Amino acid sequence: MKYHIIDKDSIESVLERAEQYRSLLQPEMAISICLDIFAVDEDNQDALVIYILALTDQLAQAESKTHHKKITDSIKKLKSDFHRHYYTGVFLERRARSLLKHSMSRSFAYEAFMEAIAEFEIAEKMAPAHCADPILRYNSCIRTIKKEHLQPRQEFDELY
């Protein structure tokens, strides 16, 4: 069986549909739509952002088999330095939030939040005028660390 190819002129309306599926918590459909867009416009930055976000949406699903490499490879394709740092931060933040669901992973969640915070700080410095997104995400990470009483991993002293 072969995939059908969308018309290049339909990309704008198809992007809206991908955003709708993300809003409906159906990241698989959003991902599929983005793949259809990439088939006719492999460098479409709007579709790439939706694709990255839909992949990271899957991190929250318990049965998710989201491959981190697929996310990081996609982020590298973003043309804007700001977007690369911002969406790396989003990925790390969402990864941290997924780790919070497992009691044994709380210190790893702390580390992922701290990595996300570092990315948001970089993104904030290069953000377009009046773009508060990195600040909002940075603050959300800090609030979660405080609310969850997250701490760095403790190194164990050698036992004698």
C-alpha cells in the first residue's frame, strides 16, 4: 500500500488540523499529519514545531514508547537558535514531568528540570520582543521543583 500525497496548497489548513488533534490530546494523529506535510515540504518549520510538540505530548502517556532521539533530531532541524533552545527546554521539562510519576525518578526529574531551566534562560536572552514564553516555562519549572520538594541526587558516602 502506498501513502496518498496531500496538495502543497493545502498545507495551511492541514497544519490547523494537526493543531486541533494536539488540542484533542491525539498526538498520534498530529504526528501523522506532520509526516504528510513533510512528504511535500520536508523543511516546513511550522509542521516541525507541531511534530516536536506532539512527540513530547506522548511523554505524558504511561505506555508511551517515544524515542528521545527522534525528538532531539527533530529539534536540530529547527532553523532558529531561539527555537532550538526553547523546544529543547520544552522537551526536557516534559521529560521531567513524566519522571515525576515514578517515585524512584524524582532526582532525575530535578536534573531534567534544571537542564530545561538552563535552556529557557538561553532562549529568554534571544527571544523576539514581547515573547514571554521562555519566562513562563522557566517559572513553571521553578514552581514545580518547589511544590514537589525536588532535590538533586545525593551521592552516597563510602561505607566503612
